[in-house]
Amino acid sequence: MPTIILLDTSTLMDVRVIRRKLDTYSPLQFTISAIHTFLDEISVTSKLEVVAIVSCSPEPEVLCPFTREYDSIKKKLRQIEPGNEFNLYDGLDGIESLFLGEWPSNEACSVFIKVIHSQIIAVYDATSIERLSRHKTGVELSLTGKLLLLGLQDGYESDYREVTPNITANNNLDVILLQPNLPITETSLQHVFSSIVESYYQQFVAQLICGDLVSKVTVWPVPEPHTSITDFDYKVYKPEQQVEIMGFLELSTLGCAAAVSRHLISPWVPPPPPLMFRGLKEQRLTQDEDPEGNVPSFVVLLHGALKVENMCAICFIADEWFGALYACADSKKKSNLALALFYPGKNSVPWLGDLNALTIPSTPPASDCFPVKSGDKKSYSQNNVAWIRQPGLQSDIQKILRHARKLPEKTQQFYKELNRVRKAAICLGFTSLIEGLANLLERECTLLPGTAHPACAFQLTHAAGILREPYSRDPKYTIMPMKMSF
């Protein structure tokens, strides 16, 4: 899960503290040193973790975007300059925009629904909590995960109790309060960050079993227990350290099954022993070659087979908890073996029925059974318009203008795209877009070159006029081309 460190860089964090009557240090320097230790430790336990650094003194500022290059984060930390007072609420708002800009909440994966939890570590001078406790309003976030609050002073437990409900009232964040040992030193903060790594950043090593083939794998991020609540009872499902493959299905048969979370599966590599305990021959081997590269891996075989055959593997996670292994491509060149955890229950994929009752058919079916396709062409089978970001809307408008410049050859394509965008704007209540389209078509009509066909100007004027008519706001109405004869 992504990790965001919200750092207080106010002047209170830069107050100099005399140590040993020789030199002076500030809590900010202590914190930066502790973050260096934190990055060094997760580089061993969680190599795939992405980390971002955000400051809020007084406005949110992204010091370092999400990256796995921990050395670049350390360089950015050395360039921090103290600012004004710190505001935790504003910092959380800035974190939400950063997080959703990287992982949009409505972004879907190729096969399974993407569910991402965040890990937020807020480090600040505790006197800012006293100021926040005077505000009655809190902050509403769409993030899920854990929020670790680390204050660098003592005696503010009561203020914590007043601020915490404002954060947890309308959010899905699990707030955890941390308090270092006093006095605040570099060592005490390092112990706090080391305890965070031990609690939330340990590897989840499991056995991947397929018949007689067994392989140790690392599951990232760590699967968390899931609580299933019914009308009169609830049950907690805990993932076992064993992933047993039950059988294989085509991805088209599985479809887009709902998933609790997604995880990457990679071969388990034992951590290297400390340098002082290695022999000379082992040190030379570690420097020259990778011993794991010459060992056959069942994970590599399974990933390649699923990718080539376009299939997935249904696996058993725990009692009445199932999942699917499949090849997930992040880009055209990079592909990984992913694990999607279904919602607990034997009927978590309704169109497959009881997952425990899946068997190999004795006779092959005459035709594909899943998904069941109807002969009627429903309205929802058409291509839907989804404007998630600005470039999507901009590309649709540019497509209309490209067809407009090639009239009358592209008359049918022009009106098809125009009606598609107009109906989408009406369904979304985006009526100002229709007026903007009319203005664009009139402007395009005035910019036509002298060599343009006369029908081009007539069609653009006709379309702009219809867009401004009240009856064009009816989604069932279709704008037809102007009948002309040249």
C-alpha cells in the first residue's frame, strides 16, 4: 500500500536543542534522521513500497512524489527549509489530492476492481494539536487505511482525544497515536519508526501449491483479515500462509469479479546474511551473480502460462475464502503475477455458483456458456462516454472539430460524434457544454478557408442552431444533417 509521510516543517520543529553542551540539534533533524532509518529498513522488508513526502507549513507541498527510489527521497529531505505553522487538516486534504491523482478511486483494472489502501504517517510538533482541538470542524477524506499520528511533545493526550473524532467521524482511516520516549532524541524517534516497520511493513511469505509443485512466494501488500457482517452475526476471515490452486478458468468466463484487494506475487528471496558473517567465497558470489537466477521457479512458469493462455487460476486462501491468480500487465512491456482476493463465501462469484463444486466437465459444451449473451442489442451495450479527466473531454471535442473540417465527406461521422457528446452532456447535467459546442461550431465556421466546400459552412451553422434550441435538450432527440443539393 502507498505510504505518505506528512512532515511538520514549521519553526517549532526547527527549535535548537542543546545536547552534551557541544552541539545543537532540532526535532526536525531528528525526524529526518529517523525517516532515513525507516527508508533503509523498508528497502529490505518491503522493496515494492512507494513512498511520498508532503509538508504543510502552511499550505500542502509535495516535497517528493510517490517513488521507490529511496535515495532520491533522502536528497529531498536534506533540502527542507522551515516554514510557518502546521495544520494537520490542510495537510490531510493535500494528501488526498496527491493520492487520488496517482490512483483515481474510479480507475478500474483490466480484470478485477482495484482497491488500494493508504498508509499515512504524520510527524509534527504536538502544540499544533492544541490549536486544532479548538476547531470543531474536521476533515472528510475518501481514503482508506491507517493514519499514524506522531507528536513530539508530552502532555497532550487530552487534545488528541478531541481531535481524533474529527478525523474519524466521516472517514475510513484507522487513527493510531504514537508517542516516543522522552526526552526526544534521534534514537527515540528511530525506535518509533522501527516499531512501525515491524508492525506494518513485514513480508508475507506463503506457500504456492499446485499439485506436487510447491514454491515459496512473497505477497505484497500484506493481506489483511476481512470481517463479514450479516444481519445477526459476523465472522472474521484471516488469510493463511498457503495459496493452493484448485483449477484454471478462462478470463472471459470469470469476467470482472468483485475483489476485496489485489496483491503482487513474486518469488521469495531469503534476506542476505550480514556482511560480517559471510565467507569470502559467498561475498564474491553475491557481487558477481545472482544465485536465484539459476534456480527454476514455479512462479515464473505459472505467470508465463496464464499470460499466454489468457487464463486465471482459482485458488484457496482460507476456509470459505477464495481468490484468483492472473497475469496483470502494468504496461506493454511489464507484466506481473497478481492475486485478487474475492469477498469471503462460497458464492462470491455468483455466475460460477459454489466454488467448491467446480469440476472438469465430462463432455465439452457445444458452445461457450459464460457469459450468457442476449440476441437483443440493449442500450447499455453501446460505448459509454466517461469523462474522468480533462483530456478525455478535450479529445471528444477535438474529434468533432476534425470531422467538421472534412465536411461534407465526414457528414455522418460528424453528426454521430456530435449526438454522442450531446446526449452524454444531457445525462450528466452538463448543459453548459452544449452551449460551448454551439459557440465552437460558429467560430469554426468563421475560420474556414476559401477553398472549403460551401456545404461545410451550412452544416456547421445548422448544427449550432439546433444545439441552441430547447428541444435539443431531450436525450431521445437526434440531430440530423441538413438536406442539401449541390
